[in-house]
Amino acid sequence: MVSTLSGIRFPLLPSAHTSHSSFNGDRRTSGLSLFLSNTSFSRKIFVGKPTYDSNLPSLAVAASKKMLVPDSQSDGSSSLKKEQSGAASTVPEDPQVIQDVDNVAKEDEEKLDDAPSIVVDNVDEAEAKVEDTPHPLEVKAGTAANKATGKTIPPPGNGQKIYEIDSLLVGHRDHLDYRYGQYKRLREEIDKYEGGLEVFSRGYEKFGFTRSAEGITYREWAPGAKSASLIGDFNNWNTNADVMTRNDFGVWEIFLPNNADGSPPITHGSRVKIRMDTPSGIKDSIPAWIKFSIQAPGEIPYNSIYYDPPEEEKYVFQHSQPSRPKSLRIYEAHVGMSSTEPKINTYAEFRDDVLPRIKKLGYNAVQLMAIQEHSYYASFGYHVTNFFAPSSRCGTPDDLKSLIDKAHELGLLVLMDIVHSHASNNTLDGLNMFDGTDSHYFHSGSRGYHWMWDSRLFNYGSWEVLRYLLSNARWWLEEYKFDGFRFDGVTSMMYTHHGLEVAFTGNYSEYFGLATDVDAVTYLMLVNDLIHGLYPEAVTIGEDVSGMPTFCVPVKDGGVGFDYRLHMAIADKWIELLQKMDEEWQMGDIVFTLTNRRWGENCVAYAESHDQALVGDKTIAFWLMDKDMYDFMAVDRPSTPLIDRGIALHKMIRLITMGLGGEGYLNFMGNEFGHPEWIDFPRGVQHLPNGKIVPGNNNSFDKCRRRFDLGDAEYLRYHGMQEFDRAMQHLEETYGFMTSEHQYISRKDEGDKIIVFERGDLVFVYNFHWSNSYSDYRVGCLKPGKYKIVLDSDEKLFGGFDRIDHSAEYFTTDGWFDERPHSFLLYAPCRTAVVYAFVEGPKKAEIQL
């Protein structure tokens, strides 16, 4: 029998839970590949739906203490002859280590003759040897691997510079020194037991599926499982065909030799799973380190896919990664909802249609959301199920690589919105209850559950969790050439209360006390150390609302190590103000919010992100113009006071946020032109356990897309807002004002509703008054000479009223004004933002006069 979906025919497979005693070991006939050679990805991936039998047979596992695999080969294939074990898998003082000699070149093996041997005949003796010997073989292997990669991570510093940066931290020295001591202890133990952080972070070379010239090795850490088998299309889902062996530290392993003709034992594109007998019963799970997974039509759980295309089909990067810019201008994007049509967009379409748009707008970085596989589309990618797999909704791993390579060709950094703060609560296709216990990758009980997000919380004190997450961060940088990360939910990680129902006042005891999760903060220090040590040009941004001191201080100096903190309070302030009358806006309040950040710690500012665009909330444009956006955005039709006010304030809010809010700037796609309405992912009716019914939207994609055509249409007022945003980005590119050391706020006039500040060689003048325009208005400045207008929000191109003459030149006069040594006169129309640039100083004759 066959089933046909969109012209693709798949055989209906036998029950995945039926034992096939006739299996003869030839895997070629049972492999079902989802990918046809020499064809491009067809926008959708379908897989045959297996029929599951509820009567699961018990798993027969050989009770052997030895694991027989092929001998070591010169090409670096898997070479363990006997099961080796390191130390306890969840206790950092005694970490679990897989003794895998295959990464050591033969010349390095010969140098190990003088090292104490830990290759023994049984597990008990191995354990005794481990206690006496600090894994010399593993350390030597790690050293050789370090030399092979050419990458090293500098040793820890003394962590004391933070007290020079901020003397108030001295009062919390016990906590901070303990925190840094924990970090140094972990670095030392990783060096001792794993050969260093560089080796430790390449867990994907040990766990999951690894290919050698002789075959495929599969390893999985599942200490709670009683037995395990690798099943899939390759062995007709036969439970007894490929039974795995477990070491004393919960690592299951199996080696599959190549077929007789030399072909791999598992076909590229075929389905695989691990079947385990666990304390919670027998279950089929997606491998934790899987590199690709897809959802079959009509199924809810995802299918894990063995992804290993032939060399000639693998994408090869053509362009080098751009150098890190001095200031970041980030375009936050979601690939799936980036189409103008109501559908899920693809990596290829984003590459061809959206990346050139981002470049034209003047941004220098794109931040991609929802890359890690997540079974629930409406989670915006934050309920991750498969951490090493890119979302299959948008294409294949190679399609994603092509997208990133194109961005690099355009000179754009590609940042990934990475989720290490929590994981999906799913048990069928996620990490939750993977080995049948709730304490596998996560804390057990209530500490391991986020009640607001309905998700699981990692145990950052577990050795194997550290290996998993550190390797995950490195995987995306190494394999996909991402240029850095925006770490999601960092506040939730750093505190045991997760920032819920807590108001941070800035008191240092809120940051350095019993509520701080030191294990989580230490992990953040490790991952920043790893990223910046191996990839000095990489960027790390942390989503922290608490204002944790030392957050953006280098790890070696005692900090957490991020390059930037997201300045999240700004968006909240704008939403607060937009619900008030213009007369209630306080200039000092606006300036305080924009500048309320720690000295020397960089921030990425944003007026709004994807959070404000979700259904149930409103974008700034929608707060300002509401339903008038539906009928009065055509330039050939009369406007309304609401539209005029909205367009003017939309531009002013964005420019002052970029001008004062931080050293980087972020915009969510479409908001640059005031995208109308909200984001509403396709969803059906939900029946909650309490009997409540949550209505759906008929699984519509209508509001899960971006109407870029509105911003491009010159006959619509959206176009003017888009052009202003473009001019804003290019202004920063030209003058670099966000990272200028010179910043001075000279005026916050509550009566005139005027804000004036200098940043670099620019003078920014904002008139927030709803009706008053000011002629011959004097503003202070630092440098004497001539100034000119370089950006005017009232320009007709930007949907303004053209009330300012751009040909005018502005000359300073001497004398102190607003605490500035010089000043000049200008015209400040109501609801405008105008930027003046210093052109040249006074001529020599003028100075003598």
C-alpha cells in the first residue's frame, strides 16, 4: 500500500512496535529517505505515518559489561573495544567522561605509553582506576583535538576588576567571589576531566549520531532508562534488531557497521528514534542530539530524521563572516511569518526576498527567531523541542546555511535567538521526561517547572546539562556560521523566582542573595567565555530586565560576560505613555528611562519588539492610530488628526530611542513602517482541562505574515515611515553616534516639551509639544562653527509637512547656554525631531575677531 501527499508517494510502514524476527541485517531495503538526490527542497517535507501498536513488547537487552565495536582506524573512526566510564554524570566533582580514543591521531597515541592505563576488562576496575587517575588519556585526547582545531580559550582571570568598576560591589564581595570561585572550579574540572572547555563544548562529536568510515555510532545519555534500542526505517522499527549497551554512568551506545557494499547503515532522510524502557514506561523518543526533525501530515509528535546528505549535496559556505561592527543595528525577524502571503515562508524565500530589504534599510545585523525546532508554532520558537535542529517548517539545514551565507555576502551579521532558559514541556518529541524521570535535564519538582510559561527549567548544576547546552551554543556557531546570539529569558535563569511578581528597585541585595541561581549565572559565564574565547568577533546579547550589575562586564574581570543587555524598560515606558494624554508626557521621565543603564555596560535599545506585536497587545503604530489606519493611510485622501499625530510621534519615538537608549538598536520586522494590526499565529479551538474553551482563528495565517507591500507602496503613508527608518539607520552608519563617547543632555523643558542632547558631532532637537512651534529657539552645543540639518522628521518624503528650510546654515554664537559653551538659533515645529550635524569650525579670521 502507498499513501500519496502532494504528489509524493510513501509506503505505509508496518507497526513501529512490532518485532520482526525475519530481519536479516540488510538495512538498505528498509531505509526510507525523505530527500531525493539532485533535487531542491520542495518547500514542504512529508514523511509516511507509522501505525503504532499499543501492545509494546518488552525490550531485551544484553547484560554485558563490555561493548564491542570495531578497532581503531587511521581515519579516526569509533574505536572503543570495551565500555569505558568516567565519573558520575550529574556531579561536577566527578563528571562522566566517555573514553573515546578515536580523536587522537596515531602519533599522539604512541606518546601515551607513559600515562597510566585506564583500559580495563570490567566496569568495576574501570571505576577504581578513574578514582585514582584524572583521565590522562582523555586529557591528552583533548589536547590533540585542541591543536587540530587551532582554537583555544584563554584561562580565567582573577575576577577582581569589577570592584574597580563599581565600588558598591565591594559590599557584596562574598557572593561575587563565591560566584567567580564556582566558575573557576568548573573551568578547572573541565580542564581536568574533559581536556578543556574547547573539547567539552564539542559534545555533538560524541553524542547523537556520529559517522565514521566504518559505520555510524549512536550515543545517548539516559541514566533513568532500564534498556534502550535504536529503531527506525533502517531496521523496520524492530526493537530487538539494534539493542544498545549502557555504561555505569547512563550513557547508551551502539555501533552500526556499514552495509556489505559500503553504504551507510542508515539512509539519509530516514526516520530514527530511541526506544527505552523507563520508570514511566516504554517510550519512543527523538534523540536529544538530533540534527533534524519534521512533522508528518496528520501527526502531532515530530519525527526525528537522520540527516547526513552526500558530500556533493551539502551546502558549502562561499563567503566569509563580516567583521563585527562598532554599533549594532539589528533587524529582528521570524522567517516563517516573513512572507506577504498568508503562509509559512521558507529559508530560501527569506534569503531572496527579505535579506536584500534588510540591507537596503540600512541595518547591519539580522536576528533570527524560532530557529531551534519547536513543535508549537505559536510559541514564537520559545518552546524548543529539538535544540540542535533548525525548524523544518522553513526548509532543510542546508537551506538555512544558504540563507546565512547570503547574509554574509551582503555584509550582514546573523544573530540567533537562542533559548537556553527553558524547554518545551512535551514528552513525546522534547527533552521532558526523556529517560522517564523528571530530573534528567531539569530540576525535579516545582523548581524544574515554570508555571507561567508551562515549560521545564534546566538544572545548570548538572555536568551533562552543561555539556549539552555549551555544545549547543557552539554547534550553531560552528556548523551554521551564526555570528552570535540573543539569549532569551536570562532573567528567569538568574533568579530562583524567575523575575515573576518581583519588582527590581536597583538595590544590590536583590541581585546578590539567596534568590540568585548561582549555577545558572555560572553557566552564563561559561557560555560567554566559550563564545568569546573561540569566536572573538561573535556577539552575545542577554535579555535581562532586572539590571543585574556586572552583566556586561567580561568574565575575566568578574562579570557575566555579555556584550549587550536588552534595554527592555524602554518599550514598557512607551506603552505607558501612549495610554496618556500628550500633556502628561514628562520630558525628564522619558530621558531618565532612556539613559537609565549601567555605565560601561552596553545596551541594545528598542521602542518595540515582537512582544508588543503579539495578539492581545498593540504595536506603537496601532496605539497611536488605531482603526484610522484602515481608512486614512492613502496619500491621495485626506488625513485625520489621529493619523497626523501618530505618524509624527512614531518617527520621534524611534529616533529618540536610537539616539539616547543605548549602544545598539533593534527593530522587529515590519514595525519600521508601522505595520498595522497584530500577530496572531494559526490556532484552533482549545479545550482547557478546567472546561474553559479558548476560541481559535480557524488556523488562519492572515495575521501571521508581514505586509511589506504596504511599506513599499508610495501611495500609502506607511512608505514615509519606512523611508524615515531607513534614513535613521543610514544616519547612524554615517556618524556612528550610538557608540560615541560624547553624550550630553542640555535641555529637558517640561513647559516647551523640548528635549535637546548631543551625541558625537550631532545635536538632536525634539519638540514633543502638540501645537506649539518655536521660532529663533536657542539650543546649546559643544563645538563652535557651522551646523546643518542631516535628518528632519517633518520632511515630506517621510510623511511630514516640510516646515523647515534645509538649505539654511546654522552658525554658533559664543557664550554659555544650557551649560554649553556655544549655541545657535533654529526653528522647532511641533511634533518634530531634527538632527543637526557639526560641519566646520570657525575660520581663523573669525576666531581673531
